[in-house]
Amino acid sequence: MKTTIALAALAMLFPAAAFATGNHSGGHGEMMAIGKPGEKGEAKRTVKITMAEKDDGSMVFEPAVLKVKAGETVRLKFTNKGETDHEFVMDTNAAVMEHKVQMEKFPEMEHADANSLRLAPGKSGEIIWTFANTGDFTFACLIPGHFEAGMKGGITVAP
């Protein structure tokens, strides 16, 4: 009887725990509105992006605007020059805002999405991405408070 109750309690807790530390839909290799993970050999261009805090308390991506072409595969190379963790998430504006709400509820959420990364201070990383559809997209750091401090930007995918 005790084992049954314990297993029932674990079953009830497991989905909540998986959601709290879980992953987001999209970004695992399948096509998203913004595109899909690219192959290293296909990247003909590298864009260096710095993540940092400013003396006035604001937080930034430099550059904060990216321009690419539909079908282009780009190596996005990140360096966190700040003193705190930062992340980069790119998608449609609606999807980024949905992710932001989840991050506010679960700030230590782990990510396994190809369209995002999280870096500790002084660390570097990269995303190889093929931009598929034309349009305007969003990127942001969704660690609570960072977006509000200015850590966001836009991606324009031209024909």
C-alpha cells in the first residue's frame, strides 16, 4: 500500500518536474518559422555577437540587429563579456514572448533547443542556423529581468 501511494505521488510530481526543467517545443532539428539548424560546412558567414551588461545597468547584445537572406546558413558566434549568465533565444516574436513567460515561472529551465544557448560569464558558444522564411524575427535573453534591461534584438530575413 505504501509503495502504491509513493508511486502515485511520484507520477503526479514527474510531469511538473519535467516541465519545470524541461525543454521547449521546436529547435530540435525540425523546421521552425525562423528556419532550422544548419550544417557547419554550409555556413559561409560568421556573425560575432557579444552579450554584456553596461555601467548604467542595461544589458545588451552587440549587434542588436541582424540581417540575413532566406536560405542563408550563418554561424552565430557568441561571447558573454558580462558578469552574469546570459542566453540567446531566436524565433517569432510570439514564440519568444511565450518562452519569456515560461522563464519567469521557471528561471532555471534547461534548454536543449538548437535556436538557443545559455552562456556563463567569459564563455563562448555558437549556433549554426539556416534561415528559411523571409520576415522579421526576434531574439532575446529571457533570464528574468534581462529582457526588461534591454537585452533583445531583431533579425530581418530578406528574400
